[in-house]
Amino acid sequence: MISGKLVIFSAPSGAGKTSIVRYLLGQDLNLSFSISACTRQPREGEKNGRDYYFMTVRDFLDKIKRDEFVEWEEVYKDHYYGTLRSEVQRIWQKGQHIIFDVDVKGGLNLKRQFDENALAFFVRPPSLAELSNRLVLRSTDSQEEISIRLKKAEEELQYDKYFEIILINDNLEVASNEAYRLVREFLEKD
């Protein structure tokens, strides 16, 4: 497998990791986004092969049996997410570094596998109350789904200590600039 570096962003849903990843992709860092596979339904505006590789639970489980994932996790009941080996190879064959927007356990699994070739960020919201506000404001989930996400967030926040960098996102511009500085330093190291 051709190799490069990996930059991993994990966080509870609504903490701002996707916004930070999008910012970094717009910078001159030679990063390419790793498109995750998932079994959930697409949200409005999402496209297969751009935002996620959307698949059925059966297809996902078949790929697990064939060892086609670098990492995978059942994040919510019957909602599987994972990184396909073919996706990692696709990006490295282009000579680029990979940036991931993955759940907390997926991020830790990637870090364990790729060790010093990976930099793992945990994006923390300033508080659970602020996280709740963000989830409500983005208007993509029902109140029941928001409650499930907040309960999961409480659990996920306990994992921050296992990441190299904890990035508190109380101001998106500041957090994005700090992430840029740290990623650039990491990519420039031999």
C-alpha cells in the first residue's frame, strides 16, 4: 500500500469537526477527504460518493466479512460507519494526505493502526448545553434524535484524553486556525 500521512478529526455530533475539516480542505495542505461508508439515509443535499458511500446494512456487513474496511463501528443501532481500504488507497495513489471526519472510536482505531503517521484531534464543544443548541439550530434531526446524540456525546466526551490534541471549539474561526497551524506542522515533519 502506498503511504502518506493521516489527519483524524473526531468529536461528538455537532461539535464542529465537519466545519473544521471543510476549512482545512480549502487550504494548501495537499489533503484529500476520506469518504466514509455508512448505512444511514442521506440527509438533504448529501450525495453518494461525495459525502458518504451510502449502503444497506447487508452490503456493509458483507464488506466487513470480506475485510474491506480499515475501521468500522456501529455508532447507533443499525447505523454503521467505516473507512474502506479502497478509499485510503485511492487517496494515497494520488500522492495526497488523508483527512478523516470520523466518530470517536473510529478515530482511535485509525490512530492505533497508523500510529506516528497519524495526527488525531478531538474537537470538544464548550459545553453540553452549547452542543444541544448547535444540534437544534442545524435542523437536521428530530428532538428524539437530538436526545440520542446528546446521550452519546456524554459518553464520547470521556474519550478525549486518548487523543493527541483536544481542540475546544467555542469559536469556529479560532479553532480552525489552530487546527491549520497544527496540521501544517505535522505534515511538514519528516
